[in-house]
Amino acid sequence: MTGTTQNNEPDSTVYKALLESTKAIPWKLDWSTMRFAYIGPQIERLLGWSQSSWATSQDWVDRMHPDDKEWVAAYCISKSKDGVDHEADYRALTKDGRYVWIRDVVHVIRDKNGEVESLVGFMFDISERKETEEKLITLQKKLEEFSFKDGLTGVANRRMFDSIMEVEWLNARRNYQPLSVLMLDIDYFKQYNDHYGHIQGDDCLKRVAQVLSAAARRSRDFCARFGGEEFVLVLPETDEDDAKKVAERCHQLIFKAQILHAKSEVSQILTVSIGVGTVIPQTDEGALTFIHEVDRRLYQAKQKGRNCVVSSH
């Protein structure tokens, strides 16, 4: 019986078609000549400059915002010389005089002697993300201007949480990215107040707020007092596994604070119960339903004996 073998690997034409069908803009730069060996045709759709006009790295530098040119070029050259993959955000000039935020993700290719041979990468349009960040900065300013802070603990209050949640919900839905929320409740806080008094109870709330703020480490992570002894963390672009890690970090930091609670039924040290939820919002979904689900998991954590984390699995 005879037959023929077939090569199932795509040829370069297929690879090229795949690359040029994405929104990301692929490119390759020869390191010795600093000339572009290739740049995707998507560049013209995004910035207006023709594919053929990208001859050398100088064209790339020249088509950059004046405030970004020096540091971006210096950073990328330094990292490339060291053979380190890297990425940079900057504003690229369009042919009609506007600026578009770009994230350039760069991979360094070495030859058999270990010397830098070329750079390959992808340019991504991150204008919408930057717009979201600017909105969040504006909201943070409102936090100060319109007293969106909780008067006792100094973290954001419920009103600010509602505003942040609205922005992050829309951003997650638009970019199809996960959004996580943690709801936390101090265990047996009524008993704490009854035993230690309301002044020390207020001090306890302040210390817990400080601890939870420290657990929300990234610039867009957000901590607020939801009401009473309940707090909430909003974690953009965070999947459930990472959200649970943040929840465990909250537990560890609360324990490390060593706040005594003689009347707790689970520990002589203050503890918290945590509900965790993660969602990629769909068009027909609302944030309120999601928040209710996270609150339900917090209630389950209390029903399970407190001092624990409940998520979807």
C-alpha cells in the first residue's frame, strides 16, 4: 500500500495572512541596520502613515509625542542591548496630527553567538484603556473635591465605590476582561464594640481599612468602606485565582495586625469573612446583580463559621 505524506505546517503566506488579520500591528527591525524588515499594513489604518514609509527606527522615533521620544527610545535601546524582552507605552503621531496611545511589546532575537540579531514585536492601540485611566484619575480627584472619602476610616465611601464600579464594569465589558470584587466583613464586630467600647471600635475600623488598602497593591485596585463593618475591594483585570490570592493576603495582613478580640467565637485575634466574585460582564448584565452575588458569598462565609473565603469554587 502506498501513500503520500502531507506537510501540515502553514507556509509563510498563511502566517502573513494570520498576522495581518489581527488588530495588533506586527513588525520586525534588523538590529545592525536599524531598518524595518517588516511592519503590518494595519499601521496605516491606525496612524495613517503608509506601510512603506516605515523605513528605519528613526521614523518610529520621529512619529512619537515630543514628551515621550527621549525616554522611550533610551529605554528600548537599553533593554534591547541587554537582550531583554520589554514593553513601553507612548503616544504615536497620526498623519493628520493627532496622537494615539500605543503599547509596544518587544521580543529580542539573538543569533547563534548570542548577539542581538533583530527585534520583533506587536503594537497595540491602548487609547481606550488610557481613556479609562484618565476617567479614573478624574474620579480620584472627585474623591478629594467632593468628599467621597469615608469620614471615619479615610478610605473611599459607598458613593465613590458606586462610581468606580460603574467605570470598571463598562471597561471590563468593552475589553472582555475579568473584573473581581471582594466583600469583607469583620467577624463578631458587635461583640467587639460591646466589649471594648465604640472609641476602640472606631480605631479597629481604621486599622482594618489601612490593612485592606495595603492589600490592594496595583494603581487601579480600589478599597472602600461599604457600610458598618463591611469593606469592598474592586480588582480590575483580575481573574478568580488571583482574586482569591488577594483574599488570602487580606487574611494574612489582618492576622499580622494582631488586633485582639476577646469576644470572638472563632479566634482571640480579629478575623474577617470574605466573599469573592469574578465576572466578564456581558451586554445584558448589570453590576448590581453581580454585587448581590458577591454579597451572597460573604453571607455563606459567615454561615460556614466565619474567618474564611467563599468563591464560586
